[in-house]
Amino acid sequence: MKAKTQVAVVEDSPTTREALKTIIDLTPDLECVAICSTGEEALKILPKLRPEMVLMDIQLPGISGIDCVGQLKEKLPEVLVIMVTVYEDPVRIFSALRAGACGYLLKRSSPEDVVAAIREVRGGGGAMSGGVAMKVIQYFSSQQSKSEELETLTRRETEVLELVSFGLSNKDIASRLNFTVDAVRWHLKNVYAKLHVHTRTEAALKFRGGQ
């Protein structure tokens, strides 16, 4: 008989925690080997149990699910992690994937979707539900667009924008770069046009977000 895939659940909500455990235990090829209510508990228990997969809540008390994933992957590099959360925020999704998660499920996912996601990730794929995949694509596309816009800036424009992002005034920037204040204004005008923004704050955010 083929060994069951060992799955752990890290979730602070008792209701969701028990629901996920039930889904896993009712699936013939899966086995729930641990349930943890905090990231700290998971980091203490799971390295000893060495589960093959973890269903991880993103918003945990204490250490966040995203930070927990990163630390858990350091202890168990081979462990597969699927985030299970109510959030569809692309920044959270990207952060979780960058930390080492293999998939992203919404808590409203059906039991069938949860099992399908576990099997998909177990087979080497990635699992995303509820339009999450589209959000990730849109997020990466927007980041790529920002990067392409930044690449249109000249070296001087980039230098000015970087100092703007640090909160320096036009007078301070002029002093730092040995420009006149009018020259700084001229470069900023070009930056605004190229980045399609209208304020210093928008330009700074786009600069930081596009790096």
C-alpha cells in the first residue's frame, strides 16, 4: 500500500483548523500528523515530525505565516507549504511565494479544492484558487511595467528620483548633486512624464515598488 502524504495544519482559528484536519483525515491518501495554532508552535514541533506538506494560515498571532514559512523552510528545505487564507492581496501572495510557499488557497475553498491543491503541489505543481493566479499574473505584470518605465529614465533622472524617494527637498537634492534647483525641477518634470505620475509621493512609490 502506498504511504499516505503527511500533512500538518498551522491555523489559529479552531473551526478552520478542525475543518482542514477533517478534510485531510477523510482523504485516503492523506494523513494529518499535527495541528498548530501559532507559528512559534509550528517551528518547535514540525522540524521533529518532518511532515511532507503544511497548510499555513497567513495571519497568525505572533510570528506571521509568511515569516513562519521562511523559517520553516530553513529547517525543512523539502517541506511543501500551501498558504490557506482569506486574503487575496497580491502583495501578500507574492510575499508568501517568495518566502517559499508552493500554493495559495482561500479559506472559502471547497474540500475538493483543498484536496486537489494538496495533490497538485505534491506532484510538483503549484496550486492557486479563487482568482489568485490571475492576481499574481496581474501583480507581476504591473511590476514589470514599473521596471520598464524606470528603465526609460536617464542616469541623472534616476539619481534625482532616488533622492526624492529618501525624502530630500529640491534644495537638498541640488546641493547633493551639485545642480541648480531649477535643474532638479526640470529632471523631476521629465520623471513625472515618463512614470505617468503627478506628485513626488507617487514617483517615490513607483521607484521603490519597481526596483
